[in-house]
Amino acid sequence: MHFGIRERLNFSILTAVFIVIALLVGFFSINIRKQAKTDAFLLRDNISKEISKDATGLLNIDLGFTRSLASSYEGYRGQTRNTLKVMYENFLEQGIKNNPNYLAFWISFELNEIDPEYTQEYGRVTWLFDRLSGNAEFRTEYRDLDPDNLSPQYQDIKQTKKESLINPYWYKPS
């Protein structure tokens, strides 16, 4: 077959048009994909910041509540362990009853601070109410009594002597 100049010219123009269209489609699809990815990351970051602000606000409320309780406990220094247990059991019970969104309320004391007969530098008693069984139940737990098996969080708090916020799920009920 022999093609004339007109057919060759049309074929060249159509080929050039298809190549330009393919390049444009490729260029725009790559740029749109990059922009969509950038927008998705930006949206993710903005949503994360908003959720973080909300969580921080709620956490600050809870920490304020905790600090208030902790400072009120200071007034009861020197009471016997049994007196403290009865009193704090009532505090904790009211706390769990009045805050259904909480799974547990507890307070821990260094044993050597509330029991003059306990002379070790480690060990603590924890009085707690929790809803793990469905109903609010009171328990007493003794923790970190073995000097060779102290939890890292307990050691860190004792060494730094600073307020600490730790993941509550590291503690498994006994």
C-alpha cells in the first residue's frame, strides 16, 4: 500500500496528538496522586492534632482531680493503716460510684510511710475499687515487696520523686 502525503500527515498529527494526550494524562495522574497523598497526610495530621487536644484537655481535668485528691490525703499523715484503709475505701467507693466512665480508682502508699513496723525501703499497699467483674469491688493488693523483682515504673518514681503518668495497663489485677 502506498499512502499519500495527506494520509501520512494525518497519521503524524494523530500520533502526535495521542502522544501529547498520553503525556498529559500521565502527568496529571501523577500530580493528582501526589496531591491526594499530600492532602491525605495533611488531613490525618490535622485530625490527630484535634484528637490530641481533646485527649489532653480530658487528661488535664483528670490530673487536676488527682492532684486535688493527693493534696487532701496529706492532711491524714500519721493515721494508722487501718484508719487510712477505712477512710480511703470510702473515698474510692464514692469515686467509682460517681464516675461510671472510670474502670478503677486506687491509691497506693509506701508501706514504710503508713506502717511504723514495716522497715523496708520498698513495698507498697494499694487499695482499689474496680469494675473488672462488672460490679464495683474493693481489693487490697501488696506490690513490689521483693527487692529483686521491683517494677521499673515503681523504681523510676522512687528515684525521681516526681509526679508520673504511666500506662495503667501495665498493671494486671492479681
